[in-house]
Amino acid sequence: MTPGSPQRARRVALALAAVALVLAAAGALSFRGFVTRTKHDPGFLYRDPATFEKLVKRSREAEAHGDRGTATATYRFILTVGAKGDSTLEPYVAAARAGLTRLTPGASDTLPGRPD
């Protein structure tokens, strides 16, 4: 078999096709797992400190500009998504609770239906 023979080219093409099929199947399985996790926990995409930092900043800016609706909705989003997070998100959850307390004084529970 010479380096430029049709049989060698065919073998290389079959090997590359097999690798492509394996990679495509692995990608499909990975994507399926991602979709399943997203269906069960839609907030996991947002559960990282950088995102929470931006959300708290946005809430505070909205609160400072008198946009109570946006501030309240964003604080509640932080509380809901952060409830399933780890300890690194606790400062942001605490800031959201404090913000909701400022915006809804006298409310016994800042997030209805959420057990503490």
C-alpha cells in the first residue's frame, strides 16, 4: 500500500467518520443531560457569584432610581435561585433579603411560600 493509494485514503476516511460519529453521540448525550438538568432546576444557570453580583447591583440601582418593581422582582429572583445555592452565594441572598425588607417594610415574609 503506497502513501497515496485509494485503500489508505479509504481507511483514513472511515477512521475520521467513526471519530466524528463518536463525538456527535457524546455531544448529544451531554446536551440531553443539560436539558434534563435545566428542566428540573431552571435556576442553576444563574447560580454563580458573578451573576449574583450583577443582579444585586442592578437591584440597588433600580431601588436608588425609585424603580421598586424591578428592584423587588430582582431581589426575589436572587432569593429564589440562591436558595438552592452554596455558601458562596449567601452574602448575595442576605443582601436581597435586606433589600426586600427595605422595599416591603412590615411584611412578615419577604418571599411568600418559601420555608426558612
